[in-house]
Amino acid sequence: MNAHATPHQALNFRARSLLAFVLEPTEPVAEWLAALDAWLVRSPTFFASKPVILEMAGVELGLKEYRGLLSNLALRHVRVMGVENASQTLVGPHLPPVVTGGRNVNAPATPEESAPAASEPERTERADTLIFDGNVRSGQSIMHPDGDVTIVGRVASGAEIVAGGSVHVYGALQGRVIAGISGSPSARIFCKEARAELLCIGGFYVTAETMTPEVEGRSVEARLNGDELRLRILE
């Protein structure tokens, strides 16, 4: 009888960086969920199929309340892939794993990280700009967390643009735009014809219902002014 050796199956392990959104619950949690619901009404697909990390530093929850929070998020189609700064009582089987070491998108490096090696010349890096040449259709989502987004066309109702920096729309803006997700307070939104469902920078937003009538159909710039999103007519 001949013996045949079974070849060993190779296992490949890799490290990969992925973009995840961070949600920071605050107490009372019921009010925070209500604020999340208000956001989801205006941008219902924002967290759909996107990995989310919960930052738990701002809340103190028992295990029962924590499970309830996770259930409430799941009902809202928010997928929690990990948790930061959770107490040991919130760590265990069937619960999101603890993650550490994450940095904000485009966050400034520490002095040690930013110092160039002695043998390398100093380099200056700039964030890329994504240019989309055409119309963005309803239901379509464009996400570019590493820089600005320029749309040479219109953004239809139900479409969504998400950018780490500023957003420029050279056409009618009828959908939703979220700019500055990298945390930059200087991010702006420009559009040729303002009819937007939602304009948001740094968590502050205006909706079609709260925009003043005189900006409708006009060329507009949106920018942060403290804790308020201001709109300015350009022409």
C-alpha cells in the first residue's frame, strides 16, 4: 500500500487599514438615539453597510444597557465592528471587540511620526482631489475621505457625497453633501444651484426645511462659523 502525504494548506495573514466611522454616544442615551434618528431621516443610508466604531468614553453603561444600545443601533442598520474605551464589564463573547490605536483621517502626526529620517529629504504631501465628471444619480453615493470632491454635473435627490475636505458641485445640488469628515473645520461646500436635502460640515447641518428661501436655486457657499453652519450667496 502506498501512503500519500496530504499537502498542508497555507494560511495567509495580512494587515489592512480600513475606513470606519466613529459614533460617540452621550448620556442620556435615549436623547442621543433621538438625535441619531433625526440624522437618519435626512441621510438614511449614511451608515448602511459601513463599519462603525463606538467611542464609549462619554458614557457609563452597565452590560444590560450596553446590549440595549447595540440592539438599538442594529435596528437602525448601524453595524458596530469594534469599541474604544469600553470598561471590562462590556467586553466578552458576542460583543464587539475592543480596538485601539486608531487615528482620525488626515489627523496631524506626532512630532516623532512627522520627523523625516536623516537619510530622506523632507517631503510635503497634499490630499488628493477626486473629480467626478458627470451627474450623480439618485441612490448613488460617492465617498472620498482623503481630500476634496469636485462634481462636474448635478447631484440628484437621493444621491450623497461624502468628503474628508471640501465639496464643489458645478451644477444643481439636490441631494446630500457631508464635508469635512476628516475633522477639518475649514472644509466648505460650494454649489452652482442650491436645492440640497442636506448640507453638513463637522456634524453641523442644515436641511431643505431649515434653509432660508432666498438661497434656493442660487450659487451658494456653506462654511462653519463656530458651532453654526452658515450659507452665503455667491451671485
